[in-house]
Amino acid sequence: MTTVVLADDEALLRKALASLLPLEGDITVLAEAHDGDTAIEATLRHQPDVLVIDLEMPGVDGLGAVSAIRRVRPDQVILMLTRHARPGVLRKALRLGVQGFVSKSAEPAHITSVIGTLHGGKRWIDPDVSALAVVDDCPLTDREVDVLRVTGDGYSVAEIARRLHLAEGTVRNYLSNAMQKTQTRTRHEAARYAREHDWL
């Protein structure tokens, strides 16, 4: 029996997976989470064999949740669901130790199979996801990507600094560099440009 916590802000998909995964394999869903904060809390409380988490969620996103969970449970097995697998994001997730990536459009039977693979100590990256991971034309540094991603959520410089544990001046420097590299006039334009080019 493999225990799982499911984290996805799309209620329909999350509920469908919670119903279908136990039918496809020897899986018990311990809890569901609708955002990053709830995913962190549920994972630390239930300590599942595998956390199945969406990359893009409101508030704390999938990467932020994984980072927080890793600090407390460094060996937590994680399967990340993604619809838009951006190269920079994939590389960051790999550095955080995410063991598996599956497209959100995958069949429940495939997701169940991958959960079993990860629980068995192996890794899995869907071919269409891994192909994107090796394509990289992004001129931004990881930190510039981080500040633009949080900028895209509409936060102020002070709030970005707080969320990323950086000084406000450092955040302004990263934003200035990102604006130069994207040849945009505002941080919001830079964030939009980076998102349109699949850098975030």
C-alpha cells in the first residue's frame, strides 16, 4: 500500500484523482490540499509515501511548497504534475530533489504507475516534459526568475523581499537586471515577457 497526499488547486482534477488512483492501484489518499500552504501542512502532518503536487497553485506555488517540505522532510518522495513545463522551473525542481514529473493530461493509470515507480526508489520524467528541460534560451539567473515569478503575482517589492528572504535593495537589483535583459520598462512587463517566453 502506497500512501499519498494530493495537492492541486483545480478541484475537479484533484477530486477525480482522489477517486481514481485507489481504483488503479494499491494507493490510499491520506489528504487533499487546494494550495501550497495546505500542501505543506498536510504533508508534514500525514507524512505520505508520495506527495503528488501541482506546479502552479495560488499563494505558495508547488516549488515553494516543495522547498518548505524539504527543510523538514528531506527524503519526502515528490511527484510534480505540470501543464506548462518551463525549462528553468524544471531545473529548479530537480535541484530541490523532485523525483518525478508527469503531465497533468496523463491518464490516471499512468500517474498510478509513476507513483509506484517513485515509491520504489526510482525517478520518472515524462518524455514530453524532459524534452523541454533541455531547451534553454533564458538569459535570466535563477534569482531573477524567482523575483519575476513573485512579481507576476502582483506583490510589492517589500513583499517580494519578505517572501524570498532578500533585502529590498537586492530585489530591486534583480528586477533592474531582468528588465534590462528583457528590454522592458517595468517589472510587470518583464514578468509578462518572461512568462510568454516560458522562462518562469
